[in-house]
Amino acid sequence: MTPNDLVRIPGGEFLMGQEDGRDEERPVHRVTVAPFRLCRFQVTEQDYAAFRKGVSGQTNTGKNACATEPVTSVSWFDAVEYCRWLSAEWGMEIRLPSEAEWEFAARGGMEQKLYPWGDAPVTSRPAYGERWHEGPEAIAMSEPNGYGLFDMCENVHEWCLDWYDPLYYLVSPEENPRGPETGTRRASRGGAWRHQIKIARCAARSSIPPEFRYADYGFRVAAE
């Protein structure tokens, strides 16, 4: 991953949420996000190994860090520390995306479609039934969305910047929402390999406590 992998997302207005989705996805509301950049790929094991070596001299044990598989079993705090390290490495502010930014980017310029590619069911994805049986796949195995982003809504859950509140959409500001001020769980987005349905809808929300490390949790980075 290099700074050139940060895709410029134009920002603008969109309808966030899904009226016939889960309770926490309602009400659908109009949100404006400022232009930002988002990495076209999920952070890989090799990316994360460089961070571990850079901050503490540690290297992965048991297997070589893969250049193409997303890093998993990282907590929200781990992801934030990686962003802090990468900020120094690249000389720019790197952070996690907000929920609003993530959903805007996942939709790829389309309004109120279920998935990054439109409304066709997940089973229409090439070789869907043969994928993700034992773990995440290499990044960029599927076609990118309209913004050139790979694996949005699939492969691993992705940590977001925000604290999570299932009722946040009732009080969310219209401009650049960043979630509630406090909470006990951090928001995450996207589907993951170990669920029965392997690809999530663009509007689907999830969360876990920020200290948890799960085998289907990873992240991608954003910048102003």
C-alpha cells in the first residue's frame, strides 16, 4: 500500500440508511460528507507487519505476512495506532473513515442501491458459492465499485472512527456526522467471510467493543 492507493472520494449529499433494513438503519436521512480519500484496499498482513516492525521491532511469528490477505484480529485501538504510525510515515494525517464516509464510498456514486454494484443479489457475484469457506481471501478478488474501491461490503468487517449508537440516526447532524461523543462499542461496516451471508448491504451497520480482536475484523485507512 502506498499513498497512491488513496482514492479521492468527491463528497456530496446522499441518502444514508435503508428504510426496509434493520432498526438501526432508520430513518433514512440526507447527509453531506466533505471530500476525502479512502484506500482502495483493505490493510494487508504485510502492511501491518511493517507497522509492527517499525514501532517495536516485532515480526510475525508462525507464518510470513501475506502481501495480499487482509490483516485480521486487530482491535480498534490497534487500527488507530496503525493510522498514527502511517501518518508519520507518509507525512499526512491518516485515520479511520467515519460511518457516513464509509457508506458514501461503498455506494460508489449510486443512490439507495443495496450493494456497491447495485441491487442484484449477492449470489450473482462470480463464484460466490465457492468463496470464503475457511477465511478471508486475497484483496481485490472482486470487481471494484464506482469509485475504484475493492472489497467494500465483503471479505472482513472494517472498523470505523465512530462510537456506535443504534439510535444515532434520529439525532445525526446533516453535515459530516462523526457519531456520538461517547459509547461502549465502536462502529464497523461491511460483510465478512464467516457469516452465512458473506456480503453485507451498503447500509448495514455493526459494532463490537473497541478492545475486541476477531478473526473477521480488519480495516482500511482514510485521509482528508
